[in-house]
Amino acid sequence: MHQFIKEIEGGVSLLVQVQPRAGKTEYLGILGEALKFRVAAPPVDGAANQVLCEYLAKLFSLPKSQVVILAGQTSKKKRVLLKGIEEKTVRNILGLSG
């Protein structure tokens, strides 16, 4: 079982690695022990975090308020909480089985 996606109380926790200043915001797949995302924003004043949260909210059809960065605010590796969604749904949307 992949440890970068974990069902926790209240939702699903994701371990993500973010590449800021990309040409566009997108999900790239698995990189080592994290989900890799490119973000079309610089890592300045939380801009990359905000774009990441907006992208995840849209990807998983959640309100923006239900996507929260739990850890790694200033790091490329982050732990993100998706509130009110099941692990199975997250895996299906990301094209991951098991």
C-alpha cells in the first residue's frame, strides 16, 4: 500500500512533492514516495501553496476550504489534507489502484 495516500480522520492525507515555477499546473504521477505536482506559481508569499490547493480542490471536486496543507508550508514536500473524501475516490481520480 502506498504511504503517500492515507485515509485519516476527516479525510485523506497526501504526501506531495511540488515543483514551482512550472509552465502549467498539473499532476505528474508518483516520484519516489510522493505524488509529484508542477505548479505554475513561484514559491513566494505562499503563491505556490495557494495554486496547489486550488488545483487539488478542482481535481477532487472539493471546496477550496477542504484542502489544507498540514505540513511543509515552505518545503517542496508537503502533507496535504483533503477533507470529506475517501481514499478509494482519491486513488481512482489519480489513476492509482490498490
